[in-house]
Amino acid sequence: MVHGIDRGRLSTAAKRTIDLEGWSSSGVPLLRDPRALVTELHQLHLPQPGTGVIAVLDLDHRVVASASVAPRPQAVDGWQYRNDLLALLRRVIPHDLRLVVPRRTAVLLCCRDGADGWTEPDGPRMWALRDATALHGLRCGAYVTLTPSGWQVLGEGRHGRTPHAGSWAKRPVRTVSELPPRIAAGQPPGLARSGPAWPSRPVRGQLPASGAAPYRHVAR
């Protein structure tokens, strides 16, 4: 330890990241219709900047489960974000560890402020997605960003203008209770609230997480 910093841990954390070149050459499967997928996930979760949405696709690239996670109050490395994603996967869908070849694919949509394209915080999240999917027996899929400029599939170049990072606020609202809640400053790490106000009793497709904010679960 030097000046209060554990250099061994810092060195390890530095390895839990992936640059854009490494991600592009890792053989991530292409999305059949990225625009439709991004639109569907946005409608389900209304992600705000700082929110991540992980979705599991079947062989036909249909969403069979998805959940959103709120940002931690401080910066995290890939290991911490991997644990968050793995916890979400375990809650919304059974693992496929018994299969020799993964049949389902997990993709990650990250809504954030700033410029489009790869940024340094994307590296640990890419690593987290790859590691979490391997530990759950899934295939590692695309990493998509949602910024003020629109959406972009990193490593592929496919992109669009809508939805974008501010689209959640433009959703038609019928009542005040349906306004998507903003993430409070300093909110502890966990599952993000998304969509309309949550009912007191769970309904199909909306399951409350004990001791945490509700999350979205989609199953077909």
C-alpha cells in the first residue's frame, strides 16, 4: 500500500475493462434489428442517464427478460458492475450453465450523458457484461449506448437519433402519477424504478424486489 492506495487492487481493477478495439474483435453477435430492440427496451424501462438495462434475447432475438439497474453513487470498476448485472440476471431468468452452447444472448443498454462513441467508463461495463453472461451461461451480446445524440451499437457503427438519453421525459403522460421518477442523488446501488408508478400488489410483468426499488421483468 502506497499513500493509502492498494496498488495491487488498482492493478487488478485496471484489467477489468475492455477497449473498443478489443470489444470489436471479440466476436459479439450482431443484432438483427437494433432500432426495434432499443425502442422496445426504452418503452419498457424509460432509462434516465446513469441507468443500465440488461435484456436476454432468445434464438429469434426476442426479449424474454429484462431489468434495469440504478447507478452507484460513486464510480465503480468492472467487478462491482458485474455483480450488479449478475444479480439482475439471477432474479429474472434461470441460468443456462448446463448447456454446452449458449442458446440465449444478453445485451446491455447504457443510458448516459456526454458524447456518443466509446468512453472510458464503457470499458468496465463491457467487461462486466462479458463476465456476467459467462457466469450465467449466456452468450455475450451487444453493448448499446443511449446519449443525447441518440443510440449507438458500439463496435458496429449502427446508430439512430431516437430514442435518446432525454426521451424518457418526452413520454406522453396521462396523469401526474405516471411521471417516471428521477433517480435521487445519493441513491444506494440497486434496482432502478422505471415506468409508471408501481402498484401496491405485483401484476404480471412487474415484480417488486424485496428491500430495493422495483424492477422490470418481462417474460414471454
